[in-house]
Amino acid sequence: MNTPLKTLPSAFAMHEVIANNLRYQLDRHQMSPATCANRAGVLPSFLHDILSGKSTNPSVVKLALVARALRISLSQLIEEAGTHSPTLHIVESFDYDRPVCLPPLETNKEHGFEEAHFSERWARKHWGKDAASLAWWRISDTAMQPTMQPGDLVVVNRAITEVLYPGIYVMPLAGRLCARRLQPGTHHVHIHCDNPAYYSSISTPELCEIRGQLVWHARRLDC
């Protein structure tokens, strides 16, 4: 007797699986969809559309970023319960010497699709619990020369969204993300550029939409 082929799930059924898994993992990690989206480097609407049933064919690349933010495998997010190893739900130990791929702070079409891999041990040693909030980005303008050049690779700590201490932060200016040296004041924030060709300015903490603080940067040497 011929064994009937297993019917493949429809797009709608697959969406229900992903939505249920996502809902379960968010509850398990006590994480809001907005926090998860921020850590994954995706728009909050991406998760909202999945959970609400609006999106029936979500991007696998973005789902992989979400899975990484939740510290689970992609299969735990897209496969029906019972079809993957149950030990993955129990084992929480990690190989700290393995390279981990940081999510991008934003999609940069100029540089195309890139990945930035770092040692998980190194990231946790320097940033502790904030290691899960790290993202990579590339400097977009010349305002921070000579400290940083356009195209320099930087690591941004997205857990820092307020200017409590002097440092270099990422914030949107004129419709794009930019790196600026910020100095907090009593009721204002000084916005400085290392390049003297650019003007400095003053803003209020409420108007500074901080996306994170720069914590590391690298540049290729042409010599």
C-alpha cells in the first residue's frame, strides 16, 4: 500500500505557526515585541504584522535576526512544535568562543548586505548584559573626521538611549542616521562634530532621538 505524501502547510498555516512560536518565545523571555524588534534591528511593524496576522509571508532573513535576538534557533521560530529537538528549549548554555553575527543598526544599500561577526566571549566581557543589544553600522558622513572616516565599521550599544555621559552617539539628523559627539548639560545637549568644517549645535534631551552609543570602531588600513 502506498503511503500518502504529507501535505505541505499553506502559507496561512505557516504564518500561524510562526505567530504562535513568536508569541510563546516573547512570553518566555518576558520581552515586548518592541524590545525584540529593537534588539533584532527590524522595524516594530514587522513583528506586529506577524502577530496580528497581517503578514503571511515574512522575510526569512528578518526572522533569523529575530531568532538571534531571542537567543533561539531559526527552526524554533518557523517550525511547528514537536518537529525540532525539545532540548533546544531547555539548554541555555552557549559556546562563548563562537563567532556571533551582530544585526545591522539599519539597512545600508550603499554597502549592500554585510555581516559583522564577533566573539561572544569578547562582547560579553566588555559589555555584559548589553552584549545582546549590540549592532553594527558604518559611518555615513565626514562630520567625525579625523576620528572616524566615512565607511568605518562601528559597534553601537542600542541599550543606551539617553545622553547621561559624554560620548559619541548615533541619532537621526536630516533624515539619516549620523554619529555625533554629545555632551549633556543641565537642560540641554551639546552636539559636536570633530570636523571643524561642520557646525556644532545645542538641543534638548527630549529632541535627541538616540539610537545608541558607539562603543567600538575599526577601519581598513591602506598601506
